Amino acid sequence: MQGTTVRRTGLGLAVATALTGLAACTSTASSDGPGEDDPARGRSLAALRSAERATERAGSARVESTTAMGSLMSMRADGVLGWEGGMTGTLTITYTGGTVADTMRRLGSASIQAHYLPDAYYARMSEKFAEKTGGKRWIRYAYEDLEALTGGSGAHFGDQMRSTTPNQSVKLLLASGDVRKVGRETVRGRSATHWSGTVTAADVTDAGLRKQLAEAGVTSETLDVWVDERDLLVKKVEKARTATGVTTQTAHYADYGVPVRAQRPPLADTGDFEDLLRERPSSAP
């Protein structure tokens, strides 16, 4: 029975893991960190808080990212995301390595389109995939359904998908006990200030975040962010150490305030992730 379940849910798990890779390193954090009585640290925190607020107010941006999750997956994503009133946007996701990429290539979906909406995200799969789902080319992933991925700890991914915005990386860095200004650097032709720090569970004052980190198996996370002269985040690099290995994500942000358009796919052309998990083994992908 267990082997049948694994085969039946393999595609859904692969796709959900790949898509949540966008959020794999980003957590919502308290902006209260230790040692604010130190003048130098106080100035650093003030500058980062300005960046966090300016980036949040911008509301949307063009995003390019790469994510690596050990031998499981590597991928790149590019598109436009907005975060006013919940996550919205569209990304093109391309799987470049790992076991997830092997699975997706076998299904003819080495690259997919993802639509992000406040309650769920949708992945457009290949014609080969549609042959296994009654002709339906889209999978709908309701965020609450992600709990089914890993026996409950998938709820962490659902929370992540709701809050994966550029300013969240700055918030997490604000919780670091060793946040420091590295210096001025150029990022894709733009002058920016580089900030760096490491976050451990001991640094985090928010009980909800500590629980999320524990569920995700994160033991420590190193963050680097680059902030331009308008206090907008232009680049981030996050490296999280977990019980199963290291996950790394690099992202570039540009065109803040860009219009965001994300539409729900036609209902008749959409299959629900939860329904796929209940499919008979003979008909499931």
C-alpha cells in the first residue's frame, strides 16, 4: 500500500516541491533583533527597516531566481510577482537538475508556467501530462492542501507561498544577531549596499517563526541582501541548512511597481492537487 501511494502521489509531490522551491528559503520574521543598544548595529537595523518598508510599499516587481535543493532539485524562475492583498503573479519555471527535473522531463514538462493567486497557485503542464488527467493541462494547489505533502509539515510551505515577497528576506535579516554592512557594490549596473547576516533559532523572538523553522528542519540560515539608493531590494542570496542538506536561493528584483496580471485558468481545464492524490493508481500520473 505504501509503495502504491508513493507512485500515485509522485507527480503531485514533485510539482509541489518544485513550485514551493520559490519559497524554500524565505520566512516571515520578527524585526526585533538583539543588541540594538549598540550604535553601529542600531544604524544597520534602521537602514534595513527603511528597505523593508520601501520594498513592501512598492507592491510588485520583476523577479529572476535560481534555487538548488541538494540532489532533489535545481530550478530557475522568472516573471512578475505582486504582494498587495496577497501573492499574485506569473512565473515561468524551468527545472535544470535533480530528481524532480528527471521526473518532469519524463512528463514532458521541463518548463512550466505558474499563476499565483491569493488562495492557490496553478501550474500549466504538458500535453503528455494532460493525457493522464482527462485532458486537463493545469494543476491547482490550494495552499492549505500542501499539508498533505509531508504529513502536516507541508503547512510551512503553504505559509511560505502566501508571504514570499522581497521584503520578507529583509525582515528575516533583521532577526540576525550578526547583521553587518559589507559595503557598496554594483548589481547589474545598479549601485547597492550589501548587507549580510546569519539567523539561528536562538535569534528569533517570534514563536510562530520558530515553529516554522523547526517544521522545515532549518537549523541556520545565512542571508545576503543588496539594497539600492531608493531603499529597494535588488538582490538576495539565502542559504538554509536543514536536517536533509543545504538549500540555496538567489533572486534579482527589478521594475518595482510593474503591473501584475494573473488569471485563473479555465475550470474545465484544471485538475485539483487534492483530487490527484485520490486518483486510482492506474489513472494517476
